[in-house]
Amino acid sequence: MEKRTKVSMLCTALLLLGALTLVQLSGCGGSGGGASTGTVTTALTDARSFGSFSSVHVKVVKVVAVRAGQENLMDTDPNLPVMATPNGSSGIDVDLMDFHFVPQILGTATLPAGTYTQIRLILAANQQPNLVNYVVRTGDPTKVPLTTPSAQQTGLKINGNFTVTAGSSSTLLIDFNPAAAIVNAGNSGQVILKPTGVKLVQIFGSLSNAGAVVGTIRSPAFSKWSSATVTVVPRNPDSSTVVNSMTVFSNLSSAGSGIWKTSFSAFLPPNGSSAMASAQYKVFIQGYGSGAAANGVFKLYSSPAFTIATGEDTTLPPDGNAFLTP
């Protein structure tokens, strides 16, 4: 508890400091960079869906950003900007159980303006008997090695679009959903970390005292969607101001239902905060996939308006489900 308290206090302090310089993505200036650069703070968070695990540890050494068209470059290529090197070259140990509304800051960097399609999370290597990437199952204190394919050499490749705007600042969350990211590999006993259970979430405002909206994106039976962009805007006073955006990817549900779906969560300033006083929010979701019309685009989903409370997950109204229709 002492460790979590200290980390939370540090994260809160850093987030409050960052809030002084964060501006809206659509803004036209600020202290976040020069004419062709912007500032991005990188942070880790979790979806609070751990199932049978009581802790999930990873040791992060470096985070690298990949611009559109540069996906084939090596991690060491100087054209790929480094977003964070937490604790210098030694890296930082993170228990993903510790972070939800108070994320773990990994670092802040000035990046070239433009569109990015991927980040690479470089982890330290496990060296028996000293494990740095491992899980602990509920009721069993044994450390189980977490297999992280290529995460030490080429990085854990996490796909998702985010934008760096010249002269502005934002926060990029690396959002783990352990229920999807941590997989037991059959009878081998291996536990594997899969990047498909991790998403990127770009925040355009302060995360201090945040709340969240959570929900599930679904499609009709046998109507396959592959990805979707999720944006959240205040219902008032300015419905054009995006405060959260992300790209998510679908998975085929079990039990032969033929439903393609995934969960999402979006961090938002609470109602009554100085940033969004009296705001109600709406979620807009644009789905893409072969199950849509000929152009591969589903109808735009628009949620009912809802409010956010500090430190709470708000279920997307009316029942937590966002349905994509062709």
C-alpha cells in the first residue's frame, strides 16, 4: 500500500503539472513545442479486468513512436522518435494492478508533428531466477514468467493512431486490458503478453481527478468489423471539442454467436471540474470492416448524453453496448 500511495502521489503531481501546459488538440499554440513539434506525455494504465491475476509486472525500458509509413523501420533507427526512457537505461518496474484513474507516467518528449500508427514498448529481459516480467495468480504467491515475444529486441508493437499537433501538448495512455493481453498458452504452462489486448488512448486535457466511461462495441451476428475509432466530446458547451480519442480492434466472441466485439474505456474530466464545468458527454464510434457496406464503413454510432463522476467508471448508456450497423 505504501508503494502505491507514493506512486499515486507522484503521478498526481506530475499530472497536475502537465495540466498547466495541456491544450486542446485543435488549439493553435502553447508551450508544448515549436512550429513543427508537439509534446506528448506517455503513461500506463489498466482496464481493471484482471480475472485470476492478483498482479501483472512488466519492466519498461523504452517507448518508441512510429509514424505512418515507417512501420518497417528498426527500433534503433534514428528516424523513430523516443517517447520515454523511464529511469534512464535501467527501466522501471510497473505492476499494472496499481493504475487506473492515476496512471503511471513513463516520460514526456517533444515529437515531430504528424500522424503516428504504432508505438513499441521495449521491455527488459527475464533472467532466471530474477524475473522482471511476471504474473501472480490470485491465491498463489508464485511468480509465473510472463513471455513477451520480441519485446526485448523489436518491442511489443501496439497499433493505434494518434496525432501530434504542432505547438500543442497531449497525453498518450498505453491502456492494458489483462483479460485480453495476458493469455495462458494451452497446456504448456506459458503465460504470454499479446499486444492485441493493449490500446492507445490520446487525452487532450488534464487527467487529474478523472473519471471514465466504459462500454462494449458490438456488431450484428456475422457482421465482421475489424477496427473502430472512438471519440468523446462534451455535449455542451462546445460539441466540436474532442477530449478523448482511440482506435480499438474487434475479437470474435465465444460460444459460436458470431458476434465481433471489444470493450473500451475513455478517461474524462468529471462534471463540475474547472476544465469541463457542467459538461455532459457523448461517444461517437466509426466502425470499419468487411461486414459493412461496400466501402467498408459502418454507420456512425452516437451515444445518449451522460455525465462523469470523479474516480468512477460510468457505463455507456443505456446498457453499456454500442451497436455498429451496416
